Amino acid sequence: MAYLAGIVLALTISVFATLIGFDRDRAFYPTVLLVIASYYVLFAVMGGSSQALVAETVVMVGFLLIAAVGFKKNLWLVVTALAAHGIFDVFHGHIVANPGVPPWWPAFCSTYDITAAAFLAWLLRRSHRAAQP
């Protein structure tokens, strides 16, 4: 169920953003990436783990930097980072011990991330949207 929810929610938000025009601004998907990367930090706070908080913050800062560079230079970096975060979700529990992460989250988040990455890649390939500013 978590996999299906991730796909449906990513497609719903992405299609809605396109239809309403939210994603006309090149900041939309980098901002989505920032929000996605921040959830594990939130879960570390909820789980009360200082070790997880530090580890998750380091990872989040990495994605924050990629989102910023992708926004400024090339949105294909954001596509790559969204997909990379989806892969990170699959292996997250083996990399960081974060007691606040709900058991269903990695499945949900990985499919959300990869679906959002695929949608942005599709937008960049089919439209005249500039991948670069």
C-alpha cells in the first residue's frame, strides 16, 4: 500500500503543480527535494535520537546543496537527486538508525521520490522548459 500511495501522491502533486502552474518557477522541484530531505531530520527529532539527528542533518545538507546547485545551474541535477533520495530510502535503515522513522516510510518515500524524479525528467524532455537558467 505504501508503494502505491507514494506513486499516486507524487503523480497527483506533480500533475496538479503543472496544471495550476506552480512548477513554472524552476524553484518548485528543488523545494520539493528540500522538503523530502528534511523529513528524516523530523523523524530523528520525534525519535529523540541525537545521533540520528546529526546523521540525518548531514544527509539533508547534502541534498540541500544539490538542490541549490540544481536550481542555479541545471534541473537535471534535481532529477538525479530526487532519484538518488529514492534509492537512499531503500537502504536508509541499513545506513542510519533512526527510531522515529515509521515502518512504512521508506517504501512510501522511495516511490514518491522516484516518481517525482521521473515526472520532472519527462517535463524537461518534452517541454521547452530550460533545464538551465
